[in-house]
Amino acid sequence: MNIRAVYPGTFDPIHNGHIDIIKRAAEIFSELTVAVYDHGRPIKSVLFSVEERVEMIESVVGNRPNITILSYGGLTVDLARKINAKVIVRGLRVFSDFEFEFRMALANQRLAPEVEVVTLIAREQNTFLSGSTVREIASFHGDVSSMVPPNIAAALANKFNGEQEQAFSAPISLRD
């Protein structure tokens, strides 16, 4: 059966938990679109531009024939309709994620009943990972090499050296 799915997120930065969900979803669905949310307005502060985040994901998973990476703004269900995705993929790490994801799934059902939401449970070794955790550790020049691929660790180190450090000062949501 040909089923297209979309895995939306901020991916600021992509980490091993995201990569695991992407790989697993790409095995389940015939086509997977990794959709990098471009906030377009300052709802949530991000460290990397949308272009940088797309490039980082491409560098990690871009060579798989059934994975497409793109940026988008607006409602995820609108993107799902636009690309004919029947499924939105989400990852669950810890119990506190459940309430947020449950409410979001219900809202998406209301807006687009034809689009299903499928959640994949994080692998145990990735349950503590979030973009905000990775960013915070990196901002103090901590070792994130077990949390992200080497090129992402290098990009984080580059962002937090010298003048780039000023660019990241706004509070970040813990849910990303």
C-alpha cells in the first residue's frame, strides 16, 4: 500500500531521537516528508535558520529515496493535504509528551479528519533528548557527541563560539 506520511518539527537541531523516528517512519511508510517548521514570526526562538535546519537534515538522512525534506509554515494539516499525506508522524519520549501530542492530535482530527496521526515511541536511549536539551548543553560547551551526529555537533559548537553566542538568548519551549 502506498501511504505518504509527514513528520513535522522544528528540528533545532536535529538529534539522534529525530533521526531514529525518521528512519523508522521511512521503513513503515512508502514516502516520508520531513517537514521543517519555519516559524516566520517570533512564536518560538530558534538557533538555526530554516535553511540551516533543512541542510542539516539533508546531510544526515537526505540520501534515502523515499524521504523528502522541505520547509513549511502554517498548519501541518494544510501541508499534509497539499502533499497528499494521509498520516502525520509524531514521536513520544516521556509521559509529559502524551498530553501535548494528544491535544494536538485531537485538534488536527477536527481540522482534517481524513489525516491520521501516528505516534512512534522513542527508543529508550533517546527518551531524554530534545532540541532544547541539546542546545543548552552545547551553549555551555558541553559534549553533545552522543546526542547528535558529528556535523551537527560541529555546527552547534560554531554557533556558540564568539559572536554567534549573542544570537541565542530567548527562552525556548521544552517541548521540541
